[in-house]
Amino acid sequence: MNHIAEKNLVLLPSVLPAMDGSFVQVVESKATEQPKRLALYTWLVGEDLDGNENRERFIQLGELIAKLHEATYGLRIPEHLSPKKWDKVFYYNGESAIYKNAEYEPILSSEYHEVMDAIIPLLNEGLASYYQKNAEQLQLIHADLNPWNVRVSGDRLSVLDFEEALLGLPIHDIAIALYYYAYEDDFDFEEVKGLFLQGYEQVRPLPPFTDFDLDLFMTARRVSFLNYILTVSEDPGEYIKMSIPRVKDFIKKYDLKLL
């Protein structure tokens, strides 16, 4: 974040140091089983992009993400750091396919299991291949550019919440930003995508990708959520009901013959 701020391309919060000068503190609490690593940031004035979208905002969003990529392009990562990589669906350390656990059997249908079992190997192979083919182009990216992590203030956009930052490719951030508009009734996805890419190209050239690449990354995010939601929601049924058909849409669109 300090490196991005030095480039003066993107408005983002500053990390405030503790009294000992460190930026991250380990805090123990009776409310959590494990100690938490905490950082304190300055406040960003504005409202969420969510609910404030329009044609100009989508162009600005493309510009914003391109500026983030421009700021971290070529940044040398210290050898003692090992950023996460999105080279498989469940990319967190220790993360697994918990949907297979017996405790979830009563709430998950055979269709859910069939779709997840079929799509995850394909997604894992696809995600890994991007890292293998583009090893020299990897850079630090935000990795969670949802419309609640982008702030609107007047005619400016700013970005916050770098907790998910990882070593990846610009297409990762592009796919995540567009993911939230792919099935929204209030938006024409092709128009949103066109405006976003127009804004991105005003700052830097678009990375090479196909519609399949974009859809693969968006589907990988959805499948990750289909697993993750089981741990964070007492009633995941609505999200599952909505999302499984969308994964099947991807399979059908590209005639993947997985089901």
C-alpha cells in the first residue's frame, strides 16, 4: 500500500503505525479462539460503489484498476515474503473442499455435489496453467475489487481493503470486478464490460485474454464461494440455489461435457 501511495496514482487509506512503529499488531481476545493480526487505517470519505454505479463510474472503475496494476507492475517482492497465489480454487493455506464433510450432507443436493466434483478439477487445471504460462508477468494485485471495496466521493473513486492481495495477473482483478455485474438484472453485462475495458485501456493496454478466460476466473470465484458459504452462513440455501445453475451455464456455454 505504501508503494502504491508513493506512485500517487490511486487514492487509498494509509496504514497508521503503532507506538512501536510497527504496522501490524497481534491481538488476543476472549471473543476469538486464535490471536488476530490487526492493522489500523485512515478513514476514506465516501460511499460504496454499490448502489452508485453509472456509465461514467464503470469507466472510472476500469481506470482505477489499471492504475493499481500500473503502480505494482515491476515491484520486486522481498524474498522473505510469500504472497498467496490464485492457482487453484481453494487457494488459502489449509483450505479444503469442506462440502464433502458429512455434516453438510443434509443440506446439499446430489446436483450440488455433481457440479462441484466435475468443475473443480477443470478450474484447478485452468488456474494453474495461467501461472505456468505467465510466470514472468506475475505481479501483486488487489484480488477483492468488489463494489464494497471501492468508495465514491464526488467525482473520484478510491479503493480499500487490501487483505486479499496476492501474486497474480491483471486478468484476476478484472474478472473479480466484473463478477458482481454478470447476472445483475439492473445492468447489461456486455455494456458494463465494455465501459470497464474502455476505462482500463485509457491508462494501460489490456492484458491478453479471451471470454473463456474471463468466465473461468469468474466461475472459480463462484465455486470458491459455494464452498466457503457453508462456513459463514446458517442458511446457505439461497446462494446455492442461485449459483449452481450459473456454474452449469459456464459448462454449457463452452460445451465442456462435464455433466
